[in-house]
Amino acid sequence: MQAGLSWETVLRKRDAFRHAFAGFDPVKVSAFNSKDVARLIKDESIIRNRAKIEAAIGNANALLALRKEFGSFDSYVWAFTDKDLLSKDLKSRGFRFVGPTIVESFMQAVGIRNDHERGCYRRAELIRARATSPAR
């Protein structure tokens, strides 16, 4: 939903999105149909962009297929360090709204990419957290 919008705009609507998209449960969202799309487009508490709503539903389906292949999204995504490669691979798997800029923001947010300057206290924290994480 963030594509073309500020993070602040999206984050202010986070609770409404959580409610509208079944707690972000990909199994439930993947089952949404045209009636759900129509309902969401009328929901003034969220961003009512048809392409983004349909992409969220399609991405839930793509996520379920990816989980089936790799066991988890975590196992899949941590194999990447290059945003362009991850973006291209996600697109090849049917994900939408996963261009390089959005993927880079995601990679930074979850700690795959640590773009903090060498002197920044968060850089060292993220390096330690990644090194001690059992999933890596």
C-alpha cells in the first residue's frame, strides 16, 4: 500500500488495514473474492486503490506458494542481499508492488540490509542481532 505514498499515511491506517485484511492472515486474505474487493474499495478507513487491494490478495496467494516451496518466507527472503535480485524474483513468483525501492525499504526494516553508518549505534546492534539469530 505504501507505493507512492508516505509511510506516515500508511502507518496511520495500520489498525484499519489489520481489520480490513483479516489480521494480515495470508490464508484468509488469499480467499478474498470480488465481493471482498468491492467491500474494501468502499472502506474509507484504508487506502482504496483497486490495484493495491487486488495486489494484496494476489500477494497472499504468492506468499502461500512461496512458503510451500521454501518452508517459510523467512527462509526464502534471507537468502537475498541484493534488492534488485529479490525484487525480480518476487515479481517472477507473481508478487506485485515489489519494485526495488519498496524491497529495499523492507530489507532495511527487517535487518537484511544494514545501511546505518559505521558510527551509528544501531549498526552494531543490528550486526549482533543478525549474528545471534537462530534463523540465520
